[in-house]
Amino acid sequence: MTNSPNDGYRPKRRDLLRPVEYVGGAAIAAVFTAVVVFFGTRDWNSALIALGAVFIIVLMVLALLTMAVKPTSDDHGDGTGGDPARAPEDDAGH
């Protein structure tokens, strides 16, 4: 039931880079917030605390919003979960 490297299933490049997009977006928001806090307070400790807190909060919000989105029919609408080996043999029922 698991995918082996030789069964022909390869995820799309976009699917592989999606986690990098989320972490990168959270990092950009965290660095921006840390810079604003540092210039406002001139305190490194406050800036680092803000950086860590905003990074975690933004990453969690992005993950929760991603879980709330239903995949389109192009992605996994055939009930296979993206695995072509599990594709139904007869599509008459769809």
C-alpha cells in the first residue's frame, strides 16, 4: 500500500515546494515584525521574542488555513489520494 520509488508516482514540483512557501512566508513576516520592534524599542531581546512568536503564530495560522481548504477535483477528486495505482478501473459510476 505504500509508494515505492519504482511505481511511477511522482508528486508535482508545486506539491514538493508548498512547505517551503509556508515556512518562507512565516519567516518573512517574523523578520519584518522583528525589525519594526527593534527600531521601536532598540532592545534585541524584545525583537527576538517578537520574531519567534510571530514565526510560530503565522506558521500555525497558515497550516490551519491549509487544512480548511478542500482539494480541487484536479488534485485528488477521484478518491485515489493522488495514487494512480488506486485509480478505479471503471469510471461509469462518477
